[in-house]
Amino acid sequence: MASYDRPRAGGSPRPLETGDTWWYAAVAGEAAGSFSTRVRTRTRRGCLGAVLLLTVVYAGLVLTATGRRWGDAAMTGRRADTAAVTVLREHPSLAGATTLSLVLGGVLLLAVGLIRKRYALTGIAAGAVVTALALTGLLQRYAPRPRLADTAGLMSTGFPSAQTTLALGIAFGLALVAPYRLRDLAVGAGTLWALAVGSYTVAAGQHRPGDVIAAALVVLAVHCGLLALRARKGKVRPGGRRGPGLPGLPATVPLALLAAAGLGAGLWLLGDTLSLPATAPYDPAELRLAHRCGQALAAGVVAAAGLVLLGLLRRVDLDGAPAPYRLGGPFVEAAGVPRDGELVGPFTEDLDHEIS
């Protein structure tokens, strides 16, 4: 492309360097190997992976007798776990605080987006939360499950957990509305809060550990699919380095430790807890072990979901126009690129020029 091609009106506001060209954003987004294509590919794979894992969790913990027995044992074992019983007995206000935190989290998500005047991104983030909640409600109501008599007072529905879906949806929505430099901190802190909400629902007997795990996978699949659609439309651009301070470390490091410890301990204990007898009575120690195993697995999956989202968005800026397509080679390097105010070639001062 000749060096006198000028940017059309509304083009890139930054100074152009050698190797840049001014193609339409759609051309840049669809070109093989472009930045938008790479982001779309990895987020689409993340969405498909989350759906696949959700299917495995549903088949293993809902459709099989062993998985249902393990979930019931983890739910019943909360009564044998003295630590959980003590916390719930000494802090009865946790139920109200959890509900209040969900309301405040939704208000915070909307407030951040509106204060930063990112109205479209705020609507997209709210739409992602609503979509995740709608999918959760559909799975709770229509997902096939065995019709068994519930004689132990256990919940027969609740897969996935609506509370965890809402909390993690708000946390992941901050990735769209929070400033790029503070995104890791915002999403990491929000994921830690969602992890606490999920752990409380399991300890209080409102949901099984599998319900929390499924909620994390539903939210991850929805947001990965949304990001893939934005990348397909060219709504992403490369993000710069955040500098040596790395403001997200105070949240992402605890998140990584919780993911590693939770998944490691949960998988290590899972082999012992799956060998529960088919009929009661059960050993209280085995029930307590099943409860702690479920808590560890649920916490590990929620933390890992947050880390996966941050990993997929590494150096991806969702706020702003897409980057121009870069064209290299000896022809462009020899021709050079005109600076601002420099008129080169047969074109006039009217910058509304389209390349044909």
C-alpha cells in the first residue's frame, strides 16, 4: 500500500508509525492471524470447554447414583462439621448479609459502568448476568433428573446455584466496565466474594457443592461466548503492560492459591468420600469429610473460573476502538508513513478518503 494513503475520518487518533495501515476494522478483525481473530478463537474455546465440563459435572453428580449420594453426604455432613456449625450459630446475620451483598454488588456493577460513561458495556454486562440467571433457571426447572423421594429433608432441585451465578456474574461483569489497569484487581476481588457466597450456601445447606461448581461453569461459558462475539465484531484491541506495580496481585495471588489448594485437596479427598455405603447409617466422620471435600472442590472451581477469564483477557482491552491492522514488509518500510500535517500523494486535505 502506498505511503500517501491517508486515514479516513474517525480513524486512529494515535500517531501512526511505520508498518501501520488504515484498513477498515472489519477487514482487520477478520484477517487470518489478526488480534481479534486470536481473541475470538481462545474465548470460543473457553466457552466450549466450560460447556463440556458442565456436561460432565451434570452427568456425574446428578444422573449417577454415586454422584447423588456424594452430594447428599456433603450436604448432610455440614451438621457434623463443628467449624461450620459454630460459624453459622454465632453469626446468624450471615444470611441477610449475603443477600445484601448481592444487591450491593449489582448496584456497584451498574455504578462503575455509568460513572465511567460506558453505557453500552454496562448494558452488555447486565445482559450477561441476566442470561446466566436465565440459563440457571432453565436448568433448575427442565434439566432431566431422577425422580426420587426426598425423605431426608434435602433439596431435590438447585442445580446450578442461583446465588453463586449472580455473584460470579457480577464479578465477571466488572471485566467489561472496570478500567483496564484495575481489571485484574476488580475481577479477582469479585471472584473471592463470589467464592465466599458459594461456600456459605453449601455450609447453610441451601445447595450442594455440585450446584456451586455448575454455576461457575455456566457463568464462565456465558462470558466467554460474549467475549467471542465482541472479538468477532472487532471490539477488542491490544492492551498495554500494566507496569511493575501489577495492581491485580493482591487479589489474583490469593485466588491462585485457593484454586490450587481447593482443587488439590478436593480431588485428593474425593476418592475416599466416593466409597460411601449405598444405604444409611453413615459414619459422621465420613459425612464431615464429604462436606469438606465438597467445599474444597467448589472453592477451587470458582477460583479457577476467575483465573481462566483473566487469562483469556490477558493484554486484551475491551474498552475502546480496535487497533489498526499492521502491514509489514520492505515495500512499506521503504515508503514510510506520513506524519500528522504532512500531505503526500495526489489526495486533497479532505481526510474522508476510502481505499478502493
